[in-house]
Amino acid sequence: MSPPELSRSWFVRTLDSAAFAQAFAQTALAAVFAEHLVERTAGRVTYNAVIAGLCILGAAMLVVRRRELSLVRVAPTTLVLFLGWALASVAWTTDEGGTIAGWLSAGSIAFLAVVIGNTRDTLQTVRALADVFRVLLITSLVLELLSGVFFDMPFAFLGIEGDIASLGPIQGAFGTRNALGFIAVLALITFYIEWRTVSVRPGLSLFSAALAALLAALSDSPTVLVLAVATAAATAVLTLVRRVRRSARATVQLALGSVVLVGAFLGYLLRERIIRWIGAGTDFSIRSELWSQTAAYIRFEPVQGWGWFGAWSRGDFPFIAINRALNDRHGSALNAYVDVVLQLGWVGLLLFIAFAGLALGRAWLVATERRSILYAWTPLILVTLLVDSLFESFTLHGYGWLMLVLCALRAGQSRSWRERIPDSPRLPPVERGGAGDPPTGTHRIAR
């Protein structure tokens, strides 16, 4: 074999290996979740270069594994439709360049999620995420201690105010207290599943959960309490449904769905009391004014929106007009659903709801039908994402968007109309380290 052929063969074998897929998943997850840290220390260009390089590697991995993949199974159809509508908004946007940049950002993050979802199974994804969360949460705590205790000065370039000595609020490595609280809740769910599947030592699981809970509390984010209650309720309901005999599950699901709808209606009616109870009056007042101002511009373009940008571009219309009217510098509508209507109109919102709603429905049904606790990870993460979307726009870009696409892909692979399509040749997941989920029951896999 000639040297070029030998080199190419080694490169292909590396891309095709389970070890490389694991390293890629951890690196991609770390890069996206550390966006704020990378951007503030090395610049936006560096972050974009890292994401672009990962996309190139991911594309090479899919090409090498192309015989194991089926085109219709690679990504959810609703995701393709949503991204297609976002790209089509270039035709009517107020800034073509900004829309293309926003679409490339969303598309690249979605592509990384697709690569991870097609090369790692659910347990491997949970383990990779848990490792990334541990590193970033420890980094956040260290930075806060350095800022608030050892140096007693804010790290303005990271957005850290150094208030840990007064028990918060703290921002960690994520820029805002709400972002830290949101990621801490995602980490708690992941650590819980990691513990229940016996993937790590109990001591490490306990330390990880304690760390995430501590940072969630110190973030002093009003949304953390809402997310904690929603996640706890979803966990309790899921546990109840899983224990009901199979013949009665449909009735129980319908009854619980009715309770959720009634609870949501009562929550809306009692929203002011609830807001006062959790001490979020100031935050809600800010959001209420922002949503009211945003609604005025939605009325001008209700069907198609103003064009897709993702995170707000401060110099583009109508974002600059909204911020000027409020004398503020908002980077989003602080509500993912409002943001989608503003940027992509009601058509975009329907596509987004179909995308997220189908993912949650599929994931929930799979979690209630399969015995392994592993399958509870996807619906619990989706509940957290969709509830948080009422107060933030994290699910439309960056790590929130990555998690939404990844969970939708996981749900679609487990339960979809694609199941009726004849399987393409695939190697067993254990041998390949690929996208097949492990069997039901408790899993103990060597790290």
C-alpha cells in the first residue's frame, strides 16, 4: 500500500472509530456551552472558527458512516421545514446579511446536534453532557470565588459581578444569572439520569448534583424555581404513568393532560400572585414592557415576520427600534415563542410548535413505554427547554437550540413514521459505538 493510501486509510479509520465519535461529541458540546467564555476571552471570530471546524469534521464523519445512515432518518422533517422557512425569510428581511448570518449560526449548531445524534446513543450522549457540565460548573464556581473572594473585584469582561460572598446572584461562565440557572437545571436532570443508570461512581454523582444545586441557588434566578417545579412535576407524572398497567395508560395520560391544561389556565389567572410569591415582580415587569413593545411590531408583519436573526442584532430593525423605545439593550424578546413570531411570523411559530411539540410527544410516549429510566432524559430536558422558553429565548440559538435539536432527533429515532421504512444495513450499536440505544434496564458501562 502506498503512503498516501495508508494515510487516507488511517484517517478514515479514525473518523469511523467510536473513540473519535466520543471525543467529537464532548468537544462540540463543550464548545457550544462555552460560547460566552470563548467569545469573551478569544473573540467571536475564534468561536465561529471552532464551530466551522467542528462542522467540517462532523460532515466527514457522516460521509465515512454513510452506509449506516438513511437520508430520511438523519434529521426530523419539522426541523428541515423550520430551517427552510427561516432561510426563505431572506427574501423579505430588513437585512439580508444579518439573516444569512443568523441562519448559518442556527444551521451549524443544528448540524452538530445531528452529527452527535447519529453517532452517539442516548446513554453516550448523557455521559458526554455530564462530563461537559461538570467541567463548566466547576469553572463557574472557581471564577466566582476568584472574583468575589480572592480578588474581591468583578470580572467585567466575563460579566461576573463577584457577588458570591453575599450569596449571589452569580453568573458563572455563562454571562447572566438566568443562563447559569437554566444550565444548572439541565445539569441536574443529566446527573440524575447518569446516577440512575450507574454510569459513574455514586460519590461523583452526589458531588455533581450538589454542585449544580448550589450554583442554581446562588444564581438567584427567578426562573430556576419555575423550572424546578415544572421538572419535578413532569418527573412525578412520568413515574406515575410508567407504573400504571399498559391497558390503562391512555386513560391516565388523557386525565393528566386535562389536569395540565387546567393548571396552566389557573396559573395564567393567578400569574400576578405567583410572580409576587417567587419574587420576580421586577423581572416580569421588564418582560411585560418588552413583550408589549414587540407586539406592536408583530402586527405590521404577522404572517411572515421581519426575517430570521436568532439572537437580536442590535443595529437592525425592528430590534433597534424596540430597544430605543424601552431605553434598554435587550438581546432577545425574553420569550422564544414571541421571538419566533417577531422574526418568522405565525407560520414560523406553527412550524416551531410542530417541531418541539412532536419531539415532546414522541419522547414522552417512549419514556412511558420502555422500562429503562434512560428514556426519561429526553422528555425531561424538553419540558425544561419549553418551559424556559416562556421567559427566555435560549432555545432559539446556542446551547438551548443544540439541546432542542438533539432531543428532537433522539425522540424521532425512537418513535417516528420512519419506523415503517425498511432498515438500511447497520452494524450493531455495541460494535460500532453508534446511534442505537442500549437495551432496557439498568446500564453499567465502563468509561
